[in-house]
Amino acid sequence: MSKRPPKVRSAGDADVCRPTDLATPLAEPQAKELARAFAALADPARLRLFSLIAGQPADEVCACSLAEPLGRSQPTVSHHLRVLYEAGLVDRERRGTWVWYRVVPSRLEALTAALGSVGIAATAASRSWT
């Protein structure tokens, strides 16, 4: 029994790949920096912690106030705060024995812009996430 030759597809076939105009991708250094920030936020505890800090009416919060609402020990919260700090997402200031944290607005704007520039926000809004 002989093999049949593969079907030759014409340009009118719906499943033929056609070149499209694509947006310019992020530059490699920018992509690496953004990936580091997104990786820091990929942990549920850190994302919750970041949202607690970002949601403060005074734009800053003492680290001593974060363990209870997060339901984690102070050393665990300190670890997650360090990861957020090293990713450039939060800034900190020592005042006596306490450390106060605040979101770095420019980093948050960069993450938001990166999502918007690749159309993720519009695409995600039209999908059903189940």
C-alpha cells in the first residue's frame, strides 16, 4: 500500500498561515526587568501583600501591620517584603525599629503599561477565566 502525497493547500484555505503586521516586542532588557517584577507578584502571598500596601490610604504601611491580615508569621512577611523590594515594586524606609513600605508608582505603571501594550488587558477582558 503506497502513501498518498500530502494535500497542497491553496492561498484561499482558512488554515494557511499568512504574515501579519505584528507589534514590536519589548526590548530584551525591559522584558527581563518586567519578568522579574511579574515573577515576584506570581506568589499569592506576595500579591496579597502588595495589594495591602497599595491599598493603604496613607500610601505607606508599617511592616508590623502586615502579618495579621496576611495570616503569616512576621519572618515570612519580611521575606516576601524583601522579594518585593528587590524586584523594585516597593520602597522602604526605616523609622526607629520599624520599617515602612510603599508601592513604587513608576514600577506599577510600567507593569500596567506592559500589559496594555501587548493587548493583554483587552484580550483578558473578553475571555472567560474558569
